[in-house]
Amino acid sequence: MNTILRVAIQKKGRLSDDSIALFKECGIKFSDARKGRLKAEATNFPMEFLFLRDDDIPGYVEDGVADLGIVGENEMAEQNKDVSVIRKLGFSKCRLSLALPRGTEYNGVKDFEGKSIATSYPHILGTYLKENGVTAEIQEISGSVEIAPSIGLADGICDLVSSGSTLLMNGLQEVESIFKSEAVLIGPQKLDDAKQAIVDQLLFRMKAVTTANNNKYILLNAPNEKLDEIIGLLPGMRSPTVLPLAQEGWSSVHSVIQEDDFWVVIDKLGAAGAEGILVVPIEKMIV
Ligand code: PRT
Ligand code: ZN
């Protein structure tokens, strides 16, 4: 029987769209019919998808019901299952933070001594408090954590934050960030050789997609006497491609540039005499 890798992704929520987009960018085709469906098989890659609640994903991977999964690091750390991170995915970034009613005086984590804290992350919070030598009462609640102080359920909260607007709207101030999280691809400690071979193919594709997303293709025109200076600003994958233009004394320079470097280099390129600079996205990049 042909080996098929089973991947668990979130059915509906903050991780779903980016998880699906990632596999599609890797060229894996499957019917994105999450509505009502629990499973979808890829048509051009030995993979099938299970659409689940994110809470169930670490356990399914630990039990071997799924071979891989995508979850937030927060969920993985909270559940503390026997699974490992295969690759960080760079989306759904957030942090788990302690927050107190706005205006509360705060001088450090020791201020939580003897206080009660509402959270859906008792394990991560408990570990953090222990490491910091603080004894506090953890009130475990599963949702709407941010209203706990205003209804008198707890003195403070420990919840996920991304923009900070939920805290603001509920009259809370973030006082301590205790855990940083992003979406991760998780797997068991060991897979059999046939499955590992598929994972390796998938990781090769994911790397090509990430590298491409972090890089841009740049084209510009330059007077020949300025070529050395301009090429010095553009390292490229090996070295830039230089082609003569129809106009005497000018060349077209093509290269690849890291997204992060682009805004730094752009002014220098202009100052060095580059003209007609075009920057275009790269779909896949194998280095
Ligand atoms: O139904 P299912 O169980 O699958 O989904 P869920 O409701 O448990 O999870 P979901 O979809 O809300 O979140 C999935 C994952 O997204 C989380 O485990 C995190 O890893 C990640 N993530 C990223 C976030 C946030 N950002 C986030 N802002 N998860 C939740 N929030 C919530 C937070 O709890 C708070 O209520 O958004 C609010 C704060 O947001 P800001 O922008 O106002 O600060
Ligand atoms: Zn959940």
C-alpha cells in the first residue's frame, strides 16, 4: 500500500487560512472543503488532511492518529505532549501575557504573590510562577478570560495578546510577557522511513517557499562606469547578471535581494546612479 502522510490542521480559526495557504504554496492540491468535512486527500502529493480543533492536534500527533500537525507554540507548550517542533512557520504570532486592571501599581512579577490569576494556560503560567518563586492562585477558565477581573473572579489574567486591543477594551494593562508563540509544524519524535521521506520532500518545498518570500528579484539599469559600485551593493545568489542595454554605455543588472535589506540598499543604489529599479516577488527559490 502506498504511504500517505496525514496532516492535522485547524478546521476554523486563526491558524486555518495560513495553514492551508502554506500547503497550497508548496504546490499541494486538495479540496479546501473544510465546511462540514473532516478529511481531504491531496490529488498530487501523498498527503491527506484532517481538519480539527487546534486543542486536539498535539494529542492526535502524539497518538499517531496524525503524522504532522500545525498548532501555536502556546497550545503545544500548554499540553506538554510528547511531540517535537519540526519547523517554525512564522504566522499567527502572539504572546502570552500577564495583565492587571489599568492603573494598578506594578513593580514586578513578585506583585502577583497571593493574588488570583484567570487563564486558559495553567501549565505555562504555573511553570512561570514557580520559576519566579511566586505563589498565586490559578483560576482555570476556558474563554473570555479578559472579563475575569471586572466580574471579581480574579485579580489579574494571563492570556494571549497580539494587537493588545482586547486588553485595552477591557480596561487591562499588560505587565509581563511570559511566552512568545507562533505557528509551528509538529511531529512525533520518530516517523518510519517511508513517512520521513515524504516529510523531507515537504520540508524542501516549505524552505523554497519561505526563502522566496524573504527575497525579491531586482532589476535596474546602470551606466557602465558605475557597474562595480552597484554590483558591490547587490550580492545576489552567486553574483548579479549583467546584460548590455540597446543604449550604448548602459547595462541592465539583475539580482536577488533580501526583503529586509531592500530599503537599506535602495537609496544607495539611486545615489550610485541606478535607474528604472524594478522589484518583483519570487515564487519559489532553491538555494
Ligand atoms: O476552535 P479552535 O479550538 O480550533 O480554536 P481556538 O478558538 O482555540 O483558537 P484560535 O483560532 O482563536 O487561535 C488559534 C491560535 O492562534 C492560538 O492558539 C494562538 O497560537 C494563535 N493566536 C494568535 C491567537 C491570537 N493571535 C490572539 N490574539 N489566539 C488567540 N488570540 C485571542 C486572545 O485569546 C484574546 O482573546 O485574541 C484576543 C487578543 O487579541 P488582540 O489582538 O486584541 O491582542
Ligand atoms: Zn482551541
